[in-house]
Amino acid sequence: MVVVNTAELILTGARVVTPGGVAQPGWVRVSAGKIAAVGDGAVPQGPAIELSGRWLVPGFVDIHCHGGGGGSFTSLEPEQTETAVAHHRAHGTTTMLASLVSAPVPELVKQIATLAELTADGLLAGVHLEGPFLSHARCGAHAPEALRAPEADDVRQLLDAGRGAVRMVTLAPELPGSRDAVRQLVDGGAIAAVGHTDAVADQVLEAVDAGATVATHLFNGMRPLHHREPGPVGALLDDERVSVELICDLVHLHPTVARLAATHAGTDRTILVTDAISATGAGDGTYELGALPVTVVDGEPRLADGSLAGSTLTMDAAFRNLVRSCGLSVPAAVAATSTNPARRLGLADVGEIRPGAEANMVVLGDDLDLQGVMHGGRWLTQPS
């Protein structure tokens, strides 16, 4: 990865997606790692790069990712986390949570403590615990023996291990103690998410009433929608208090399903995630997700029983899929890949191209292919 210093720079002639719309042609002035100004009129004087009508969008924000480039966030080796983050940054994800899979609480405490240090260093935006408080009936790629109902002491240990770095925890609301756990998580500064659940709609709504605000990869790992029992899918998708994650790799969700969900949730509640594992960008072969062996064939990670086990998706591909295969607009894709996840995490300085924000931006071509990535005002990949 080539990093080019950019103390002061003006990006000109782009289709700039801003909170107020698309500036076309627009310009962005970068100074000292921040976005100093944005406009669509006369271009300020200074060193400039002409983008010739290409799209300029905010850096992507991924709140559900297990690894990439051969590196896994479950490892206690910081180098593996650095490898995974570098791989996803090269694909435009400039802000991310590190997701962990279900494991015994003492093991999770060690993993969280390692990732908390990297969060404090600014490499990560925090940690997402996908488990261990999940349903056996909908465990997916989680070791069944690691699953358990939430108890207050376990929740406290996990939050304490992160020292503020645990930003989101996924749980199944039908488990005993789940409603109290939701309140404990929210009081502890974490997002409570609903996922890997066999709950009926009323149980899900109890969790939302208690403070749950995210649907972990909607449709996947949960009781399916039924016309007489909407279950988690219907309850979460229809509740204005909930942001819904979608894995838009066109494998986990058919394009029609992704389009229906994103259209119903709207541009304020849809969040694209990768759910990527260490195999992302590392090729087909055999890998591990937590304690489970995963085989990747043609880019699809599966367990021995054929169940999907995460993905090999990157956010630039998810962005393209949402627009080109699902029919949503580029501004809607920007909201789903940048603005909405940043807002849900409470991050005020990323997710938008506006004055004062971090200079995290992605350059996309006419067909939405990745052509440039800027992180903190520095080019990781400079557009030609």
C-alpha cells in the first residue's frame, strides 16, 4: 500500500456526495488531515487533483467485520488485526469495528483486551461482540458449545475488558435475562443488537423497547418472515428505532430482497456490512472462524454442513452491488456504507464529506470501481 502525504490539496471536478446532495462538478479542500471546505463554484487556489467527473464519496464505515487479508480479529496477535485493517482500508473502509465470534467468556475477555489497545491507538473504532448470547437454533457459524444466556456478571466482564472499546453486542432476545442484558449494555455505552435469534416478533419488540437499536445482518441467522408471524425480520425492519444491517454480497441476500429491505428501511436506517472473515482477499482454501473450520470455494465461505460462515465481501463491492444490482442511488449507497453506520456509532467526524470532518474519502469511477482511497488526508491509493 502506497501512502502519499497530503498536507494541503484540492480535489476538483468530481461528483461530490455531500449531506446536502451531489455537488456536480464539485471540489473539496483538504488541510491538515481534515476537510476544510466543500463547494461547487469557483475552485480555490492551491495544489489540485482533477477527478474529471468521478464520484467522490465518504470513506466507508463497517460495523460488522471479522477479518481480511488472511488476518483475523480473534487472534491475540496485533499483526493480524493490522493486516485485516490494511486490507479493508485498501478497499475504502476507513473506519471499522472488529467483530468477534462466540467463545467462552474468559477467552473473549483476552481478545477484547487486545483489541481495546488497538482501539486506543486509533486503528479500530471499537469492538463488536457477535455472541456468545445467541440462539442454538440459529447459531450459524458459531460454536454451539460457546453459546449461553446472558448473565449480569458475564456482561460486566466483557464491558470492563474493553474499557469503553466494546461498542456493540449482538444477542438473541428470547434467551433468559436478555432484556436486562440489553439495558445493561446500553447503560454501559454499547449498542445492543438483535441477531442469531429464533424469537417471535413480540420478544424482539421487548428488546427494542429495552434499548436494542440494530438488527445484525437482517434475514441471516434468524427466524424467517412469515405472513402470520413476522418474527425478527418483520419486527426489526418495520420499527423506526432500529437500523438494519444487510450483507450485500448477492449471496447472503438476493438483490430483490436487499432492495425491498433497503427501500422499506429507507436511507436513514439501512447499513451495509461485510461480515468479512480472514479469507477475504486471501483466496479459496481452508480457514477458521473462531473454533470452526471454514472452506472457501469461489469466494463463498461455508461450514461442513453447507451453512454460510461470514463472507469475503469488501465495502466497495457492497456499494457497487447495492447500486448496480439492487437499483438504489449512489447517495443512498453513501448513506448505507458511511453516514448511517457512523451516526449509529455516534462518530461525529466521519461518514460525511463536510467541513470539519476527517479527510476520509473514496474515489469511484463511472462504473463505481475503486480508483482512490484517502485516509486522514493521506492517499492510500492515489487516483491517476
